[in-house]
Amino acid sequence: GQSLEQPSEVTAVEGAIVQINCTYQTSGFYGLSWYQQHDGGAPTFLSYNGLDGLEETGRFSSFLSRSDSYGYLLLQELQMKDSASYFCAVSLPPGNTPLVFGKGTRLSVIA
Amino acid sequence: ETGVTQTPRHLVMGMTNKKSLKCEQHLGHNAMYWYKQSAKKPLELMFVYNFKEQTENNSVPSRFSPECPNSSHLFLHLHTLQPEDSALYLCASSPPLYNEQFFGPGTRLTVL
């Protein structure tokens, strides 16, 4: 079977840094993606890691360690609008598109 | 706005009804997907279409029937659903072998 584990809820203060971890056990692996979903909205793509290491996109960074089957999303300079659910997703061979999602982490940013 | 639209946005139906969900994209993508999102559960992939051909059916019950008449449109036909099928149904699209999916806003389905 396929499983991705991530914390169900995280709370952080505005302006702070938060890290959301994701560990995975899948029958194959091509890459790890992160999506953001606001209440009532559609998931939107944040980042993708196909290789080990850190990918940075503005305030968001994502890390992957394939040997540890582990990745994380790092959000810096938190803003109230970052309050949302964050999903990690594994792409399975042969393609790139994510097909297996985690249950999501609910991030609450407080003043 | 991601460029993927879904209609209707909300749907209430009885267990004996037949209804259809529609998804449309004009992004030039060749792959389209149906997902089910239930409370406190991961997004569940239901169907994948590449170039109008179904390439994946993730053990979905036959009361859900997809249709992809062309690369821009995707339907999900529903019949004799169960209350546990109540969920948010999301459509997504992407170019083949591309690491980003573009999601529609979803259809909130309630089965009475």
C-alpha cells in the first residue's frame, strides 16, 4: 500500500517560521510535491522536489531526502493568509504528476 | 483561478438519482483527473485520462462512471450513490509527465 504521514495540525505565530514534515512509504517514488488548500478552495501547487535537497520559492522552501523517505515544507515570515491546509503528495513512476496524497496539515497562523 | 472549471459547485441528490459532474479546461493539457476529498481523509485519486484514454481506475465502484469526450472536457456520471459517497469531488489537469496539477474548485456532493 501507499501511505504518507504528516501532522494533522500546526499552529504558529505571524512572522515566525514553521516546518511541516512528511514521511512516505510507497511502492515507487518519482518526486514529492506540496499543495496548499484554503477552506472552500481548490488545492494549488507550491513546490516539487525530484532530487534530494532544498528548493526555494520565495517564502516557501521544500526539502527532500529520498534515502530517509522524508521531506518537509518550510514557510518563513508567516502571514495570516498562510492559514490553510498543506498536503504532501508523492509522484509514482513512470510519470511526474502526483497521485498519492497525505491527509494534510492544518496550519493556523495566529497574531 | 486555475483555468479549470467545475459544474455544478454544489449538488444534493437522492440514492436513486442519476446526475453528472462536469469539468472543463482550456489550458491545452492532455491529462485530466478525478479526485474524491472526504473529511479527515487524503485526496483519493479516482480516474486518470491521458489523451482521452483512461489510464487509471483506482478501484472505484461502478456507480461512478467517467467520460472524457475530448482533452478539454471530463465528466463523472453518478447513479445509485450511497450516503458515504458524499464528499468534495475535484477535477485536475496537467500536461503529461509534468510535476504540477491544476485543480478546479470542486463539486460539493451530498447524497441523501
